[in-house]
Amino acid sequence: MARSSEHDRYKYGICTNRDKDGEGKPCPKFESKEVQAVRAAQDFVCEECKEPLRMVPPPKKGANMKLIFGIIAAVVILGGGAVGFMFMGGDPPSPPPPPPKPGGDPINVAKINITDITFMETAQDMKLKKDETKQLNINCHPANANESIVWKSDNEAVATVSQDGIVTALAAGKAIIAAVADRSQTKAEIEVVVSESGNGGNGGDSNGIITKDLGYAVYKGRMKNGLMNDDNGVLTFKTTHIIEPRDVKKREAKAGEKVIGIFEDGHLTTGTWYKSDGNKEVIIP
């Protein structure tokens, strides 16, 4: 008797059940397109869902039919674009370029130059005594300009100016103080006239500016009824001391530090605290 071949003893099929048990989900065997081998004497149904199989040719020796049908399904979904790679041995298609990484080049900020600089001080404000200081204030146009200001003195033997715009009178004479925009070089100038003090430490001048030793600090500015009263007074501290008693933060200045601001009736109403470490802080008690 002739032996039956493997093809005679098995039938081969794939599952077509798209709705397993009425759950709206396909049978896993349908999704995988796995070729199932069923003995000739058994029911020709899916081993997973028990639904009838669709007969297909027997697989070739050594072929992984599950993989092949999975590839076919992928090709169908992708519109056949991978056929050359999968079945013709070609190179895989080039992957799409990766998305740009976050944190790339920073956005360039538009450069807005200063077109005009004006001093808020007048010529009368700039008549100083030796050792007196003066905070210069400027208006820049346009208001949204983003240039830095560089301060310069043409005669530092008479008066110097810090990069915060504070003029210090050193000796009798004249000096020109300039505020210069670092990029556009827009410039404004104001003259400082310095005269000898001659007040012995506590005294006044023709402008009503006096120097008064308060013990904890030296005050330079105008006074009214014996109290500090000036729009541009200067306190130079001799010891560590609370700057303004009404300040809820009770900020303390150290010896050598200065506060320049508006004084009314002996109290600081608003000012700038220039610290020994080079930093500054606005104080509004």
C-alpha cells in the first residue's frame, strides 16, 4: 500500500473570522494570517475561534507562513510601497528625517537703537562741592530701545562717574559727563562744576546743600526744619545701621555703603541702596 503524503494527511487554511464571539474584535488567528494545518479527519475549523477556515495551498518547506502573511498585510496597509524591499531583496526605504530637537537656535531679538538721550538734571543741579556725589538720571528714546549706556568723564581729576551714573566730585574745576549708547553711539553730555567745600564737615552752600554727620551716617543734601528734605539726598553710612526705620524689611546698610534718594521730613521715601559688593537695590519703605 502506498503511503499517503503529508499533503494528503493535512488540509491548510486561514481564519476569516473578523468578529470573534460577536465582540466586534477579529480572531487573533485572522489578524496574524497564520496558515493552520488541520488533519484530514478533523473538522476544518480555526483552532482559536472554531469558525470554518478558508482553504489555502500548503506552505512550502521551511517557509514561515505566519511572517509572510503578516508582511502581506503590512504591504496592503501601506499601499504596496514596501513590496520591492520585502520580496525583491531591495534596500529598505530611507526613513523620514527626524523631527527638530527642542532647544534649537534661540530666537534673535531685534536690536532697537537709542535715537535720543536727555538728562533730567539741569546745569544748576551739577554745581557740586568737593566730595559731593550726584545721581544722574536720563531719558532714552524710544522707550523700548535695548542698548546699554556707558558713562564717561573727560576729566577724572575733577569728577568721576560710575557705570550707574553716580558722579563724585573730587577737586575744584570742570568736567564733562557723557552718557553714550554702546551700539549706536548716541550721546548726551552735561557739565559738572566743582568748587571747594570749605564747610568743615557740617555746613551749607549757596544751593542749600549741607553735609551733616548723623553719627551712623553722613547726610548730604538740603534740609528743612533741621530734617533731611531733598529730592536727591545722599546717605553714606559709617556703621551698620537700619536704612529707614519705617521699612518693614528693616534692611541694613554696612559701613561705606550709600543710599541716594528722596528724603522728606527726615525719612527716606524712595531711594537706591548701593551695596559694597557692587549690587544695588531699590528701597520703597
